[in-house]
Amino acid sequence: MAYVIADDRWLIRLQAEVPPWVEYLAHLIAADARRLVPIDTRELHDSIRVFPVEFDEVFIAVGTDHWAPTEYGSGPHWILSHGLWLRPENPWPLRNARTGQVFGTVVWHPGTPEQPFMRPALYKKRRLRGGGR
């Protein structure tokens, strides 16, 4: 014969356990993303952060404007120093800040291959042991 002891405080105990595990898992994902991200200037690497939002929600942010072309790649495209085709009044040329090479005000970029770092970090199978507390 088996006996089950019902504890009406199970939900309270479960809610106390969830937030530490969620945040622990988010930090594991962010650490893997930092490990997988391609390093050039470290700007992308250093911008990966974890922000607790609510009781059981965490937000992992990548704080640069070029994370998407790195993650998903980009097709060939024009880069314009003046932003719009109809505004060529901006005389500043595009240049490589490290080498000093000057390219002009309009440059054809051949595109970049995808270098995923967030998706592999997010979808990695994990065995959680002793985390969260």
C-alpha cells in the first residue's frame, strides 16, 4: 500500500525554486553565446547581458546594431556614408578606422556569411546540476 502526503504549500515552494533556476540557465546561455560569438573588436561579445524581467522571466540581450548580420549573415548591399541615395551632400568618406584605408562615400559590400552564436547557445541541450542556488 502507498501513501501520498499532500502538502498544500507545494506551489509556494515551487515558486521559490523557479527564479534561481531560470536566471542560472540564462547565464549559461549567455556564457555560451559569448564563447561562440566571433571576436573582432569585442564589442559584440561584451554587449551580451542577462536582465531579470519578472518572477520567472529573464531577457538575454545583445546590445549592438550588427548582431543580426553576424547571427544570420547578410546579402550583398551598398553602404552609403550619407544614408540615403538622394542626399549626397555629406562629403565624409567611409574608412577603416584601424588601417586608415579610405573607401569613398559609397561602397559595394559583398555580404557576410552567417556566424550564429545565439541560436546554438539557446538550443544547446543541457543537464542542469545543482544550479540556481
